[in-house]
Amino acid sequence: MLSSEASMQVPPLAYIHTRMNDEIIDGLRAFLRDEQILTADEDLDVYSFDGTAMLHQKPRCITLPETAAEVSRILALANAENVPVVTRGSGTGLAGGSVPVDGCIVLCLVRLDKIVELDAKNLVMVVEPGVLTGTIADTASAAGLFYPPDPGSIKISTIGGNVANNSGGLRGLKYGVTRDYIMALEVVLADGQVLHTGSKCVKDVAGFSLRDLFIGSEGCLGVITKVTLKLIPQPASKKTMLALFDSMTAAAATVSAIIESKIIPCTLEFLDRVTVECVEGYAQIGLPTDCEALLLMEVDGHAAEVDEQAEQILALAKEGGAREVRLAESADEALRLASARRTAFSALARLAPTVVLEDITVPRSELARMVALIEDVGRRHGVKVGTFGHMGDGNLHPTFLCDERDEEEMHRVEAALQEVFDGAIELGGTITGEHGVGLAKKPFLPAQLGEVGIAMLRRLKDSFDPQGILNPGKVFD
Amino acid sequence: MSDSELNLLRDLDYSVVQQCMHCGMCLPTCPTYATTLLERSSPRGRIAMMRAIADGRRELSRSFAEEMYFCLGCLACQTACPAGVNYSELFENARAEVERQGLLDTPKRKRIRRWTLRWLFVERTRLHLLGRLLRLYQRSGLERLVRASGLLRLLPASLRELEPLTPRISRRFTAPLHARSVDPPSPRYRVALLSGCVQDIAFADTNADTIYALRQNGCAVRLPDDQACCGSLHAHNGDGEMARDLARRNIDAFAPDTVDAIIVNAGGCGSHMKHYDHLLADDPKYAERAKTWSEKVKDIHEFLAEIDFRAPRAGCGVDQVTYHESCHLKHGQQVSEAPRQILRAIPDLDLVELVEADWCCGSAGIYNITQPETSMRLLDRKMGHVRNTGVRVVATGNPGCVIQLQHGGQREEMDVDVVHPISLLAAAYRGEGEKS
């Protein structure tokens, strides 16, 4: 065992890149219009961050390609000149995956925003990477079809970003995550070559599944320029419920009880008191702000099945000690509840200037322990924490409320984070369930993957992108 | 503090800038981001640019100034922002600093600004004078003659496009119309009405309808004659000093502690007037009264809903209506349900919801003059949605929107009437007499 570990050691990937310069920008002008290349100070400022707290880096220029062919030419040039390229969509990432690196070209794909095809015969939609996730969901829905993955930022996140991060959302428990809906990809490789991988076929085992390597690759292996999505029929009916608890443990135990009863709700969300207060402060939809934990639950499917499951869930919640249970009276109310839940992360910013959002996930049987651990860590380090998340998936978002200008406080936050990550790994969990590693979680990845895991990532990266021009320094070194 | 050290963005309470955690939730609601798909034209991008200036990492540039004037100031981002960023304050300070540094100054722009912000929209007598001249031009046949003569072709395209936006001037302004109805004998509430600038000369009937609807609901309505322009135009266009001056004059004119409410029927004015407390917070003489003022300012729809207005017993002569939300009513004041509640209360009137009802129509104060191209693009988008409703009456609670949508109707050759919701309510109340 030891000897095989040793043989797997691959040194960190240390690239020496050329900084983007005026000559290379002139090279871009040969095939892009002036307005597709941004170099003004103001533009460098506004493309220097994504949705992650505290991470900023100005790029050297931003390109706005409109076709896959333009993407290919940009990459061919960057590869020839050995210049780093950072790909992004709407810039809503939560792990710093799309934050530029010094001297790089930003490849912003928001203009590749066409729905290429809605193939109702094969239950498939083909889209460009800049199409908004919400637009995909709406387009599918208008055709009586369903695209289930719904990350919190669904209204603005792009599908390219979702694929690159293998995003989850509120329906992961029953419907899975982005990966479960990707049938094929068109990818521009680091040297500008175009790769097609996967097909519209339900079964396809021709060769290694390269497609799956790009899902969750965080812009490090290639640039996705077309996505073929799997759609499913719309569920006929759904019901949304709220349950309020006086203790977090009781809420966690209720979640376990629901899952043990072999009911798979499509949504099983949890918000703690701090989060509920913030969400209500923004959305003002009459959420009670005096409970310790709130569960938002949704079941969908055939009407009869939905009715039965809703009743069972309400009964289980009451048995579990819920102070109050409530069934949403209308589709409007259900939508308001789900929309309010989506604002949780941003709403927490009402309480502090800096919100450090985490994304740990544990096996569901360990939820109560993880929740207690987070509370304890926050208390011991004197850091205010608001926790919410997809309890049905075991995916929690403890959010540390702080001020980045207070150095002493930030040290305490760092110490608290380390303990939360260690705790999650110890319980058989992961440091990130759906946000990705990017820059924010990079230091914690080796502890989870081990040397062999990191070595394999390095080898893989090296074979797709030998010069390391694609999003260098992200995920691992 | 020397002039070179002064910077309204650097002076600003830093927590306001820091409140933005750049999550991007504002992006899909921003009409200018939807137009360019560039971060610099998004609320998040604009705040990042302001932060760079507040931090001292950047100086104000012409390009920053242009972006601040490309922003509509529609405040849709404020409604969308879960973190509660006060974009309105950031935006007004940024524009004020742009003006203080004269970054966009040209002799022509200075002339126009002086004439509008410092002369016309200051004294009502001046507006009335302009109104009378315009009405004479419109009614004497001169307008028809000028339009027919092709003289308009001599104007630059952007202005030619705007000429039809000149509102039709009312025959009488608000004051004489106040006497058309009388206060109830034993009023439940004493209120004062802002007659507005454009509303007063171009939509005096809307004011008369507002007075009538209030009186039908047990209100005694005062119309202070020494009232001034509310100052929103000034505040949104970087003239904070004049905005404060006008606020003080209105507080004197309305004497807020003598009324139960100060009623506004223009979304844009109301949104600004509710912030007099903030505007005059550092004025020792007015700060206290400004607080009382802000508590008492109510949009007409909001006020009627609050006092449980009486549902009319007759219809208003219209059977279908759709509702366009004025940005500063919806996003500036969060008044969204009350106007719909009023429309739904009118018998035999069907309210058909408009897609993107809360998207800016492109009027945005004087945006249709300063950014005609984007303004018209937004108007076309709006009129497309109106067309899809199949309804020919659009109700909206702000005079700027009324003018813009009327223009949209002409542009698209659509048969649409644009009215204030309160005019429909007043028509229904008036119809009660006929019915009985």
C-alpha cells in the first residue's frame, strides 16, 4: 500500500505562463470585433470577482465570443502564446472558480445564449453554454417537460457554469444534480480543437465517458460550447409544506424519519433561526422568526401519491415535535416559499458585510451530528453562523457572518472553517456538495482526496491541457 | 476639506457600498444589463466601480460617468436584492459626484441643465407659463403646420423622434379643478395633495380625479399653492443642493404636522418625497420636520388601500385593463398590490396581467431624452407585451410612464389608451350617480 502511494506521487503543476500583452490583444482583433474585447480599467474591475466573498483578481482583458468557432480561435491563440484563460458565465460561482488569474484572458460566454433545439421526440434540449438555467426550465415547462436541477441562482446562472460545477439545487434528493441530465457535450480543448462527446442515445458506452470528465471540471479541462440536456415529463401534481421546530435536532431527526419511511420528497430544505430572520426581512412573506429551525418540504408526482405522501410527512413532522405544520394553500404560495428560500445566502448579507458560505455534505444519517458540530464550532470561536441547506441531501450551507476588514475576526473564521471541514470529512462527508472547489476550497481538498486522488487529478489535467492555460491554480496545484 | 479631497462617493458611509456581496441576483432584473450583457451595465458592476472609487483605487472617469447615466435608476435591482443594498443612495451620490467634477460637461449640456434643473422645474409659475405657450402652440394649428411643413426634419434624428413625446397640455391646471368637487362635511382625514409638475400642466384631470376619489372616501383635500417641484429630477440628476432646497420649500408649504397624509399620485415624485428625511438629515432646522414629512407621504393607491377605500358601485366604462408598474412606485416604494386592488374593486372591469409589468418602460425621468436609443428599445419591448394582452387600456401610476406609453402606442400604431388607475376609480364613483 505504502509503495503504491509513493509511486503515485505527482509534483504540483507549476506552470510558467506569458502575461497577456498588447501584441496578443492585437492577435485577438484579427477575428473579434473591438466591442468583443474589453480592456478598460472599469471593465477589468467589474470582471475581477464572482459570487464568492473576498476573492478579487483583475484580468488583463475580457473577450466576449459569440460562436464556438470564436472560442476555438481564442484558445488556439492563447495556447500558442501560452497565456492563461479563465472561463465564466454570469459570474455567480461560490468557490472562486471563475475569479481571474493574474495576466489572463477572461472568456465570458454569456453571448453564446441560443437554444439550439428542443427535441420533444427524444426528450432532449440542445443549448449553448450562456443560456440561463431559468430559461431552460421555462422553455422545457412550456413544452410540458421538466429540467429538474435548480441551483439557488437559477434565474441568472448559466448552464455552462452549472455543467462546469456540476451544480445541485433544491431538488437533488429526488432528481439528482446537473450530471444526471447531461447527455452530450461539445467542448473546445485547450489547443482549440473541438471535441464531441456523448449523444442523444439513452445508452452509449462507446469509449471512456469523456463527457463525464468535463462535468464538474471547473474550467480546467476544456471550454463547454454546447450542451445536450435530458428532459423528463412534468410531474402532474405537487404539494409544498412548512414545519417549524423549537430545536435543530428535532428538525434533523424528522428528516431522517421521512427518509426512513421510504418517502423521497423532491425538496427537503432547512433554515435555522438566523437565516429565517434574514429571509423574512427581505421577502416579507410571513415566515415565523421565533423558531429554531424551519423545514420546507415538497412532494411531487401523481396526485393520489402526492396527497398520501404529504399527509404522511405532516404526520411525521408532528410526531417529530414540530410546533406547527402548514400546507401551502396555492401554487403561488408554494412558489413564494421556494423563491424566498433561494435568497437565503444573499439575505444573510443583511447581517454582516462579509458572508463566507460553505457547502459541506455528510451522509444523511450524520446530519444531526454535523449540525451540532457547526453550532459548537461557531460558539467556541465566537463567530456568528447562519445555517441553511438541502437537508434531504445532507448538504449544508453554514454561512459565517463577518467583516473582512477585521483581521482578528477573520483568523477566528479560518480556524472555525478548518474544524467544520475536518468534522465533515471525519463523518464520511465532503468539503463541497455543489459549489465546487475553485480557490476557496483548494487548501482543503488534499485532506479529502489523499495523495492518490490529487495525483490522478494532476495527470488528467496534464493530458488535456499540457501547458496548463485553462484556469490554472484552481481546484489543485 | 479641500475641494480635491472632497468626493461624495468616498464620503459615503462605507457600509452602504460594502453591503453588496456581488451574488448577481440583481442581474436578471436590470434592463441595461439585459441590453448589453456587460457587467459594467449591471447593478453589481456599477457598485463595484463605485467601490473602487470609494476605496481610492480609481478616480472618476468619463466612462464611469457615462455608465451612471446609462443606468435608468429604475431600482429594479433594489427589489431583487436580498442583501438590502441601498442602490438609490449610491446612484444619486455617484451622479452628484459626476456633476461636481463636471465629467460630462459640454456648453450645450450645461445650458440645458441650467435651464431645466435651475430655472424651469423650480417655480410652478414658470412651468405654467411654458404650459400655456405649449398649449397655444398645440391648439392654434401651429403644431399641425410645423409637423406638416417638414420643418421637424431639420431637427437631429434623436430630437425628431422625441417631438411626439411632448405631452398634450391640459386646458386648466389643477388649482381651478380643485373646486370642481367639495370636501365632505365631516371629513375622516385631512390630506394635502402634491399637484406635481408634469401632472399639473399635462394631466390636471388626474389630479382632479385624485381629489374626487379622496373626497369620496371621507377626506378633506388641501392643495397648498406655494408648493414647489418635489426635487426628484434634481436628485436623480446630480443636483443634490437644489433637491434639498426644494424639499425645504415643500415642507414649509405643506406644514406636515397639520395633515394626516401628504398624497402623491406620481410614482416618481412619491418615491423621492419619502426620502426627504434622509435628504435633510444633516439640516438642524429641518431634520425633525422632514421625519414627520416622510412618515406622512403616501402614494394615492397606498393611502386608499390603507384607509380601506370604498368599492365603487358602478363600472368605469372600461371592461378590460392591464397594469404597468411605475418603477418608482413598485421598486422605489414597494407599492404593487394596492393599485391592482383598486382596479379589481371596480365592477365589470377585468384586470389582465401584463408580462414583465414591473420592467421599466424607458421613460425613467428624462432618460428618453438623454438615452433615446435604449429608451425606445425598452418601450418596444413593453408595447410588445401590451399587444399580447389584447387589451386596449393600460393603467399606470406615473405621468412619465403615461407619456412614454402613449408615445409607444403611436410608434406601434396601436389603439391604446393610457390612464391613471385613479381616473378609472373616479369614473366609477361618478358613474354611481348616473346609475341610481
